[in-house]
Amino acid sequence: VSATSAETSSPLQALRQDLARCRSTVGFAQGLYVFLTQRGFRPLCTYRCFHAVCRLPSPLRQVLRWPARIAHFLAEGSAGMDLPLQTQIGPGLRLFHGWAIVINDRAVIGRNVTILQGVTIGQNRAGCAPVIEDGVSIGASAVIIGGCRIGQGAIVGAGCVVTKDVPAGAVVIGNPQRVIRCT
């Protein structure tokens, strides 16, 4: 995952893929149901809407930018999570239970990533933030810090502290991280 590949689709297409990962059918009623019942989806929805507003023509963008930013701030507060608007997030992100999730604004998150509650994705003192590749699952209360890369399809176990690269398809657990399976 590079900085540009995380956001190759339009924000509204990405929102549709996010919704598809939450429900098997995608439509207005299903979207409204997910928005109202799944706490982690609200900040993600307002994140996508903010980025859609940023693509509008200049006069309209200037009028809608602050209301979109405020809506995102309120959605983050109601979900108890920190999902900065500067973070690069690929389509299909699923935030299970969306509580106490903290993501650094320099992090890059690929396509079809699943993040459970209590996860921290942060930078180290040098200012390096993680790159989470496509199809990664991150367990509850996991901490991923620094300029590490989590390989495609990897699984980060619950409570794991990751500070080094994780190979593609690997399963890591523990503190410090320990690879228990690599495909």
C-alpha cells in the first residue's frame, strides 16, 4: 500500500464498499440502519462525506467544508474514537464496536481492513506512522506503533504490541510481537 493507493476510488464509492462490508445488501434503508446502529460506522461515514465535499467545485466546497468537519467531530465524539481527516484510508474499512480506536493522521490503511475496539495505530518519536496493507485484521486492544508495515492479509492478535514489520499472511500475538504462523 502506498500513500496514493489507499484512496484510489471516489469517497462515495469507498463509502459504498464500507457499507457492503457491514451489510450483505446495500441500499438507503440498510445504510441508515448501519449508520444508526453501528457506532464505528458513523465517523467513517462522515470521514468519507468530508472527502467528497473536498472534491466539490470551489464555491460549494467553501460553504460545506466546515459543516462536514463539525459533523465528523461530533461523530468521533459520539463513537469515542479518533479518526483524523488527514489519514489515508482505503475502501472497505470495517470498525467493529468502534470504541476507543485511535488512528494517527499519518497512518495509511489499505482496502478491506478490519479494526476492533481499543486499537491504537500511532507514530513513534521520529514521526513515522504504520502502513496497514490490504485485508489486515487487527484484534481488540492491539497497539501498532512506528514506521512498521503490516503485510497483506496479516492478523494482529488481541492485545498485541507491534513495533516491527509483519510479513504478509502472518499471525502475530503478544507483547513484544511474536509471529506464530506465516503463510
